[in-house]
Amino acid sequence: MIEAVETYATAEEAARALGSGGALYLAGGTLVMAEVNANRAPPRLVRALDPALRQIVPTSEAIRLGAGVTMAQILGSRDCAVLHEVARQIGGPQVRSMATVGGNLFARNPYGDFAVALLALGARAVLAGQTSPRPLADLLRDRDRPALVSQIEVPRPRDERSFGFVKLARVHPRGASVLCIAALLPREGSRLRGVRVAYGGMADRPVRAAAVERALEGNTLEEATIARAVAVAAQGLDPPTDALASGWYRREVVGVQLRRLLERLARQ
Amino acid sequence: MAKKPVTFVLNGAERAAFAEAGQNLLDFLRRGVGDLTPKYGCGQGGCGACTVILDGEPVLACLTLAESVAGRRVETVAGLAGAAPHPLQEAFMAHFAAQCGYCTPGMLMSAKALLDRTPRPTREQVVEAISGNLCRCTGYEPIIAAILAAAERGAGA
């Protein structure tokens, strides 16, 4: 039962209020209100009305997304074109007008597709009241610890065609992910340099596919390279079994999806 | 438990009611304001039966904190018809797009949100627009046909 909803003007004040514990931060509501409705939420909800949380600030190097930016805002912003493919595949229109970028970082399986894309793009998160950004992987690792993200910095890929995203769902056109894959494959000449591949649904949080990255890095994106990457697609991973799919199925199918994504990126 | 007064605009008219702490917009509209048109389906954001339009965007009322609509505009099916049914409602009747009718208010609001922005949608855009709304008996084809027919009659113009 919710006893109080505390509304603050700034993200910093909201972060301090969260620090005392027994509270959840409410952003778009798609995750937290579902907990409230199911009577699983702690007694306090904390909100912030800070307009900076809803701002998209493009710079030449990066896109700075306020943590409260919604998927619909991403789709409406030309500066976020590289993320449109991802945002389009999240929820239906109602979810997209509510769900936020910051909330997605804390979404449990089978949600959290956007965080997977951000991880592949090398995004960094700024916590409320702090100035130096943290790599997303760190934040995802300790996401049980209360923290309020105020902004996410997404480095702009030099070539937007070097980024791709694929999602496997059982319900079409919009279902939750069995798994999803985001890949950033920058090229120097014909060689791949600075490869980042991230998976959703293959662990308890979005993770980098280290073996796949090693198979791709420094090579040309041709059939033999793709075959080597696909062969190690599930290496080192023990994907979860849930209502959508078994861990066995995820291990079997991740290589198929990876191949489709790599072949598409090789063509574009 | 503290109750907060919430003043907002419902279907063009200013309304005020008390929201309980943590109360969602669906419960607030139905019990607090007396607008029974948005339906409770799952309370988890999975079915779309509670879809309303908030400041022009379709949202799930069950996942919206009631007090967060203070000062904002909410549209529900209760505001669709004037003297005559809304063209979308006419089209839903003409195309038998409601069988049990439980998903209909959510479908209508998703369709209205689409036509408000895209008066002449493609079939693909219609399918996308209602992709967050579950129907378990009518079937989606008559609903898609009704929305396309309403668009042709200028429902969104």
C-alpha cells in the first residue's frame, strides 16, 4: 500500500529522498505503477518534475538524453535517428508515450531492450547530483543499489549504418523480447575496429557478447568472419528460462538472430 | 493516507476530485470522477483496455499516477460522441468491430490518437496504432477495417 507520493522540483532532491530507503522512483510508470497495482511496491513513491529530465540535447559528439525522455520523444527527435529502430520495437504506442530511457535501464527481463542498444553504443549514465558519467555496464551491474540516473550520454557513431538492432518476440507486431541483440560495428578501411555487441534476454541483465566481439574485432565483415562470430554466439552465457522461452531455446536461437543482424549490417 | 486534490480537464471540461496516494488514473476516473468508459483489464499495462489520451498522447490509465494529470488534458470515450456518435463509433458499428465490447473503449482511444495525428493512415499504421490493445473475441480485422473506414470518412480531419 502506498502511504505517500513525494514530488520534488529537482532530480537531486528526489535522489536524496530515495536515499532514506523504502521508496521507489516513479518516472513513466510502466514498471513502477504495475508494482503499485499488484501491491508489491514499497510504501513511498518519489517523483521529480525537473524539466531537464525530459530534455534531449544533441552535441557533435553525443546525444544527451534526460532520463525521463520517453520512447515517443526519441521517435519524434531527428537527433535520435540512430535509436529509432530500437524505440519503435518497444511496447505499443501507449507504452512508448510513457516508458522512459532511464526506467529502461532498470527493467528486468523480458523488458529493457533500449538498455541493450545503449550498452552497445557505449552510453554512459550520469547520476543525479553528480557530474562525471559512469559506464552503463557498471550501473547495470549494481542496479539493485538505489541510484537515480538523471542523464544518459550516447556517443554518436561516426556512421549510423554501423549500428543495428534485432529483437525476437513471440507476439507480433509488439511483444516482449525472447532476446534482442544490438551491434555497433565501426570500420576503419575494411576492418572492424571498436566492435561492441550487446544482448538482452541472455543473462539477468543486458550484457556484452565478449566472444562475438573478439571474433569480429580487426576482421572484415565477410561470411567467414560472420560464421566464426555465430559459432561463439552463446559462449560463456547461461541464459534464463522463463515463461517466454527456455534457456536452451535462447542458446539455440541467439546465433540465428546474430547472423541475420550481421548479414544486414554487412549489406548496409 | 493523504488525499490530494487534482484539478484537470476531462473531455474539455474542468474537473476536480481527490486522488488517494498511489491511486492510478483508471481507478481515479472510474471511482473518483465517475467516468466508467475506460475499462480495467489487467492493471499491468498488457491489454490496453484502459487507454485514454493525455495531452494528445495515448497512455495506459492503469499505469498513470492519478495526481500526475493535474493541470493536464484527459480524453476518454465519454467525450467522443456529440449529438451523434463519433465517426469512429459509427464505423465500429457498421463494421461489427465490437463483439463483447470490452476492448472497444481502448481501441477507440488508440484509434482517435492515431487519426488526430495521421488523418489518412495506412493499414500498417492502423495495425501499429492498436498493437498495444488486446482483443480476445471480435478479431482484429473488423477493427482495422472500421478505423480505415472512419479515416476515409474524415474522422481525423
